[in-house]
Amino acid sequence: MNKPLTYADAGVDIDKANSFIKTIKKIVKQTPRTGVIGDVGGFGGLYSLNLADIDNPVLVSSTDGVGTKLKIAFMMDKHDTVGIDLVAMSVNDILVQGAKPLFFLDYLSMGKLNTKIAAEIVEGVAEGCRQAGCALIGGETAEMPGFYKENEYDLAGFAVGLVDNSKIIDGSEIHVGNKVIGIASSGLHSNGYSLARKICFDVLKLKIDDYVPELGQTVGEELLTPTKIYSAAISRIHKGLPIRGLAHITGGGLEDNILRIIPKGCNLVMHKESWDVPHVFPFLKKAGNISDKEMMRTFNNGIGMIAIVLESSAQEMLEQLSAIKEKGFIIGEIIERKESAQRVEWV
């Protein structure tokens, strides 16, 4: 008679997963807890809304992943920063609506649960939540035997924020004469990695631990630099200055993402060389023989967040950003649209 089979025989270890939840609980308690009810491990995360200062509350949500940047984590066997990227990609998307991040949930899927790697990932998620000022209230860790290579995984994240309806930032108040403020990125963030990997590993034949003089560090260290979370920056400039529009520069680069918030009657002039460009971008451009247009549509090119403000507020906004050690640049302005198609004009 054949041996009775168990779920563990098929590659799913429920006992290990239950034990891992205890580890997660310790990590989760390190994130902000205001409004959180209960503990991780239930069927759903509970969060109590404080609506004392909000007349017409609106919930804002976003979901995203880390993309092929995970390949760099696999190659380096370093997993404690991709969780920051995961939080950043969703939280930055709700910040641009004027929302304050409240809570975050993550989804981690592995072929076979490696508790060491999983704990490092969740530590990164918790660090991202601390930077964003939101609570990690739950998630899912799934074992999927045969679906991933050994010690490889996928990540997804879900952020929820809150904004008063009267304070939603939607770009509708953008008008001719407004200035475009670019807030510096930390590097590639989490977009354009399929092209970046092709250049580094297929074209240049680099190894993950090769030191690159132009970058001042190894290729792996550069490519694994965490995405910047802009919660503190947006909170600072939004307190006393009127913001007409915000854009998170992700897939589609500078051009596509800015145009998403510009009213139909307006166009945009952007000034080349008006901000500091991290070395990784000219490095990739030269090595891949990438056109200027392709660079602007694929990468953030050193600008991770855009704020559109009144001309009279632009200089004060730069000073506010500098006060919290963020780099800001006046990189463009809004002009009247005269062409049939809305576009970005580079001068």
C-alpha cells in the first residue's frame, strides 16, 4: 500500500508557515500602530478611522509590485530592501492624490517557504511602512511548489490612505504660468529594470558584484538602491503651500506621467539640464545607445516626484524641501496648449 501523502509531501509546510506568522507579528509591531485593531494572523486586518478633522472622508487605494528588480535581489541574495520598494510604489501613488497613508498589506509568494529570506523581505516592508508613516496590518505568504525557482519569489503590495474630499489633489487647478518642481529620486527606483538588466548583463556582460567606477559602487548595489518614499516631503510642502498637481514618476518616465495630470487646455515646457542627474542614467544611456526620448519615457532620470505649484510658491517650496534634506529643482512650467496634441516640449 502506498504511503499516505500529506500537504508537506507536496511541498507546502503548514507548520512552518504558522511558525513564520509568529516572526511576522514581531516585525509588524515595529510599524506605526495608531488606528490598528487586533494583531496579524486573523482573516482580515482591522483599522479604525479617525475622522475628527475630516468633513467628507475619501479612501484612496493603490496596488503594485516591484517588477524585475527582484531579479537583482535574487542575484545578490539580498532581500531586505525590496520590501521598501514595494511600499514605495503603492504609497507614492496615493500621496499624489493628497492622501495620508493609513495602512499597508503585502503578498509574498515562494515555491518553498524560506523563513530567513521571507523574514528579511518583511523587515523591508516594515521599514518602508515606517518611512511612509503607515501601519503594516496584514498580508499573505503563499507556498507554490513548482512555480518558482529555489529562493525566488514575487511580491505585491496594497496601500490605503485617507483624504478630505475638499483637499484631493487632482490637477484640475493647474493653469498657465504654474511652475514644475522636480523632487530628486534615489536612482532607478523600480522601473525600467528589464532594459537596465539587458544593458548591464547582456550588453556589458557585467557580473552582479563588478565594481563600476562611473557609479562608485558595484552594479548590484546601484541597481538595488531602494525607491524613495515621499511621505515626509509631501507632508512638509502640503502644509502651507498650495499644490496644484502631483505626479509619481514610474513606468512611462517623466513624459507620460506628467501629462496624466495636465488639463487638456495646457501644455508643458521642460528645461533640460535643470536638475542633478544621478550617474546611473548617463551610464545606461551611453552603454545602451538609448535615445533621449526613450530615456525620458523609460526612466525617472533623477526625478521621482513632480509638484506643480504657483510661480509665487516655487522658491519657498524648494526651501521647504531643503529643510528636510530633499533636493528640489524648478524644471519646467505650464504653457497654453496651441497644438492639436498635448505634449512635453524640451528646451
